[in-house]
Amino acid sequence: MFKYTIRYTKTKELKFISHLDTLRVMQRAISRLNLPICYSEGYNPHMKMSFGYPISLGVESVGEYFEIELKENIDPMIIATSLADSLPLNMKIVDCVRYEGKDSLMARTAFNDYSLVLDEFESTVEELKKVALAIVNEGIEYTKIRKKKKKPKVCNTKDYIEKMEVLGSEGKMVAMNISFKLTETGSMKVSEVIDMLREQGIAFKYYNAIKLETYDRDRKPLIYR
Amino acid sequence: MVNIKELEKHLLEVEKPARYIGNELNSIIKNKQTVNLRYAFAFPDIYEVGMSHLGMHILYGLLNSKEDIWCERVFAPWIDMEEVMKENDIPLFAIESKDSISEFDMVGFTLQYELSYSNVINMLKLGDIPIRSADRDESYPLVIAGGPCAMNPEPVYNIFDIFVIGEGEEVLLELCDLYKEERKGNYSKEEFLKKACKIEGIYVPEFYEVTYNEDGTIRERIKTYDEAPDIVKRRIIKDMDNSYFPEKMIVPFIDVVHDRVVAEVLRGCIRGCRFCQAGMIFRPFREKKPETILKQINMLMEASGHEEISLSSLSTSDHSQLETIIIELLKQYGDKKVGISLPSLRLDSVSFDLIEQLQKVRKSGLTFAPEAGTQRLRDVINKNLTEEQILGPLKTAFDLGWSTVKLYFMFGLPTETMDDVYAIKDLAYQVKDLFFQRPKEDIKGNLKVTLSAACFIPKPFTPFQWAAQDDMETFYQKAHNASRIIKDNKVKFNYHDPKTSFLEAIFARGDRRLAEVIIDACDNGCKFDGWTEQLKFYTWSEMFTKNNIDASFYANRLRDVDENLPWDFIDIGVSKNFLKNEYKKALAGVTTPNCKEKCSGCGMLQNHIGGVCDRV
């Protein structure tokens, strides 16, 4: 069986479709293309396709990955170009390679880099830089609310955020880069960072978050040429 | 265009924001500056329900196939989104362009269900469009309606400028052509309506007035524009093989009610079940050729990649070439793990060879609709099914490995007694015995029998259009009686809410005097009445009282066969005499054969449409 890792983007209004919806979009595209995809055994066979860690609803991404297993060895560029023609406007295929290894995408993922733009920003860049420093260096404690009767967990930002850089401002917008660590105890969400910024006194009306890239333990993108 | 930044900011506050974003695969974006007609197809329920409606996909494709028309979609925002929109001054917008619906030339609603009327009004309000036709001048869109409920348009007569009666594939384009033509000169809404009413199938309510007798029944209909037609004829498509059918359908991002390729294999029905409005208003039975169906399915599959194909119609097993079609589909899609679903299966003509083939691909439960528990009552409603015809196929199904069965019934059918109600339980237990009284090694799976009982609602243009609906108390009594005696853990029993059925019955056979009640109810917060948790039944009751309307006059009154009915001005092709005759036969328990067995002279033959009438 032949595994392929594919990099894709999910931007603009597609930030409002869930991870499951994205899965379905890919399944249908693959179905339309008649790619010789492998199916699982059993009563309800499904396509052998796997995704990395899901991004939150409301977040765009230019560095998403998924994997498929095909029955035949097909030129990755053919897979990439035919998929590219079959997807909605704001979902694009960036790259496709054969994957010879054994680890799942999730197992290979260690860091996620994001760009965060705060709009109608009402504080100062200095204040924001101070908060960013505190988040990464000393760390700030916060409570993670969990679903399904699990007890709320007390976490520290420095366990999950490796870098947080304020890049600059233009008019009422401020741009930042954030690098998240994915650990055994989980990670931090963009929405949790937004809440934290507001709690620390940073004021802004809107925000836009875009995931830039997914990295492995050696700080290399999951498809690295 | 609505303020996108504000909209996006708030989309994360609502459930399933993807309902409101558009840009799905196969959705159509055109340049609004260069088209001549902007049409908003309005479905008066949420996205997931509307996107499962085949009619919308057909008309969306049809209108957009014309280069100078841009058809977009608008759905009812859910309660949470409506609040967000009101708080932030975001008007109701069509999801392709995000433009407010007030900017369109036409807003066309499909009336699939009487309890969606309040949603229609609510959507107009959210779009800042005056509710009543008389309050809209040329600066507002034309508001039109079609669909099965348009067969009795009177309860919402003052809201819509135009009703489209019958099948829309041809008449909608004729209406749009007329509009485009009028727009070239000095456009006047009044002049346009005067010309439009002469198109066959178009009803302009403002050209008529209705007067009433002392007893509340209709005395007379008077034309206020003498060139308007006395009778509005239903539009019927003659050639199903060459009638427009889309090659691509929009593929939703989110899970919708029916997430599959839907192929319409035929229109109409031969059976003549006496409670069924669809069977009457879509006569005659017209099949599509297998080549047409297969071609359409192939194009739709290529454009979507769905995992299931549904062969849809009122009675798919009546297609004369069903076996051919399924064998061909299995050949093409069998190894691609695509499921083939056959809803609306009739028990008696099921070919189990076929079913076994389908089972190999995807296993789904079996659903049958006996509707009544006793043979006597089944004969009254002309559901020509004997006990053997129900149990026989079920036994075969069980032997082939099926173990999940759903059976549909109705309470309140004319002449029903408590014995008929109890017989539902007898039938269910017979089904259970059928499953278990087989050699042990043949019994596979866990039996699950679900009985679902609806409340009968008399509908216009059926032989039962004069019947009285049971009052709510009687429905509850029957439901509780049935529930009490069905005490088996393999058999589950549920029933529809009599309150919703009562409301539906009022509007189904209502007249013009109900219009203000509906508007009033919407003003008082009624919406999504078809959704159990949203129904404000108490408010509705108050509105009837406030407007001096006796609701049971419409729902529970046994009508005289010579009464003037609000929908008598529409000619569906089936004669009123035929319906009267069928009603008499029903009360005597006499059945009528189906159209393929023998022509019963309903009147369709004289309309020269073809289809099954050609066999005569």
C-alpha cells in the first residue's frame, strides 16, 4: 500500500467549517476523482485517510496536512493537481509526497505556528509586548475548561507556547506570530490565547488567526524538501 | 452587501456557522452588474432542511442555466443567528452574494409545509420587505410562491404577489421572461401582474375577492380584473426525459438531512390512496426512461462524489424498469462502496432479488406504510394491501437478514374506530411472531420494530377534503390507548404531536380570513412552528381568538360535498366529481384499482399529458 502526505490550505469562509466537514470534502473529492484509495475492512468500510490535529473553528490555515493510502503507486504531482481541480475555491493543494515512514501525522507533529492579527486594536504595542513576554517567560496560569464532566485543569502558558512575537502595527491592526507546542498533556487553543490577552488588559474588537505551518520535532515542516 | 466583518465576528457565536457562508462546491457566483434578473430562492426553514429539497436544486440549476439570470439561495436563520442579526442590524441575505434580499428582483418561496408560513413572514421582516403585497411598490422585490401548499394559497393570499400553481420548470422561466421584457420599458408592478395572470398556472390573488355566507362557508369569488382567468390551471410537465434536470448539484459542507445524489425517477403516482394529496396533484404518473435516469445520476455523481444514490419519487417500485436501472447502477457503483437507497417502497411489488443485491452494498432498515391496522380501514383509504401482502414480503426480508423494520400508520382516518387503533398492535405483534417463529438457525440479528403513527390531516384535492379531522383530545386518547397495549421490548411506538397536526389541518383547508392570524402570530413571536420545541401553541390559540376565528371550523368540521371550497378555482386536472365519487366509495369501503390496472376516469386523460394515461 502506498501512503501519501498532502499539504492543503483552508482559508476565508472555510474557517467556519468543522474538521469533520473538511474530512467529508476531501472524501468526496477523492471519490469524484476515482483515485484507487484503500478501504478499511468490516461492515462499514471507509476510506483510509487520516488528518493531523484539528484546528479550531474560526481559524484559517495555510499549513494543513492529511494522508491517504492508495492501492497503486501514483505520481504525487498527479494526485496533487487532480485534487486541486476538485476542491472548493478556498481549499488549495500545496504539495504532495510519498510517505515511507510508519508514524501517523499526529505522532509526527510537535509545533504549530500561527499568525494572529488583532483588529480595531485599542491598547499599545508596548503593553502587548509586555504581555507576550510574560506568557512565554514566567508563564501565566489559566484554567482549562473541559467537556464531559472532566475537572477543570490548571495550566501554564509557558508549557504550551514556545514563542510569541509582536511583529508590528499598521493603523488599527497589530500582527503577532505565535508558536504552540504540542505536548502529551495537550496544547493551547487560539481562543484561549485571545481570552488570556483580554484578561491581561489588551483591548481589540476583532481578530484573525491563520495557522502558518505544522512542524515536527526537528522543527521541519511535515513535508520538507 | 452586509457588513462581512461584523457577520464573521458573530458567526462563531452561533450554532453551525457554515449554514450562512455559502461558497459550496457547485454553487453559482455571477456578476450582479451584468445579469438582468436577480432571483432569491427562499426556503422557509434552516439550511440543512432546505438543502435536502430536490425542488430547490432543480429550480436553482434551471434559473442559473440562463446566462442573464442569477439565482441565489436564502434560508431561515436559526433562532440564535436571528438574534445576532437583529442586534447588529444585519438584514436577511442570500448566501452567494451576501446581499440583502430586498435588493433582488424576485424572492421566490417554496411552500412545502403549512407550518412554514410564519417563517415566510419572519424572513420578509428580516429582509426589510413589507409583508403584504399591497404595501410593496416597484422599489421592492416581487414576492412569489410555489410548491404543494400553493394548491390552496388562500390562507396567505395577501402576502404573495403571485402564486405558481403546479410544476415550475417551464412556467417559472415564462414568468422571468415576462419580467425581463417589462423591465425594458417603463416598469409598473400593476401592469406586470395583469400580464402575468394570463400565463397558465399563474395566480394573482389581488384580482379576486371572496364573500362569505352566514354559516361561514364561501358564498362567491368575484374577479376585480375582468381579464384575469376564472380558473387557474395547474402546470404539468409532459416530457420528463427532456425536462430540465441539473447536471450538478450544490454539495453542502455540513451534514444535511439528505446527503446524497437524488435522482427523480418518475413523477406522479398510480395508486390513488385517498388521503394523499401528492398522489392527486402530481397526476398523471410519468416515468423517466432508464437511459435518462442513468445519465443524470452519472453526471451528478461525477460532480459530487457522494456515497449514496437515492432513487426518489412518490412510489419508486412502480417504475416499470426499476430492475434494469438498479442492475446497471450496481454494475457501475457496486465496487465503489456507493449505497443505493430506495425510499417510498411499496410492499407488494418489492422484488427481493433486487433488494438482496442492494443489501450487499449498504445495509439500511426497511420502511413500509400500511397506514391502517385493519383490512377494512385500508380499503376505505384505498391502500390496496392485504395482510398477506404485508407479512409475505416481511418474512422474505427477515430470511434475507433484515431485522430493522419501520411501519407507518395514521390515526383519525375517516370511519376509524378504536378497534382499528388496537389492530395496529395486532399487526405489530404478527410481525414479531413472523421474525421469531422460524428455525433458530435462520434467525439473524436483533429484531427492532418501530411503529410511527401520524395524525390524519384532510388535504385539498383529495377525496377526503370534506372529512373532519379528529379533535386533539381524540388523537391523544387513541395514541395513549395504542401505547398502553403495545408492551413489547422489541416494538417501539411513537406518534406525532396532535397540536402540530391540528394547526396544519387548519391552514391546509383554510381561507383568506386566516391571513391576518398568521401575520399576527408571527408578530407575536411564532416561528419554526414545525419544530416541536419552538411551537408556541398557546400563542396561536390566542391569535385565533383575538381575530375571532374558530379554528375547528377549518379542521374539525365535516363539510358538505356541495360547499364552495377555497381552492375550487384551481383546476388540477383531476375532476371534483371524481373526488366526490371516491369519497362515497371510501365511506362504503369500496376500493379503486390503480391506474395501470384500470383507468377510473379521474379526468387526467382529457388533459392529454400522457404518461400512464397513454395506456388507456
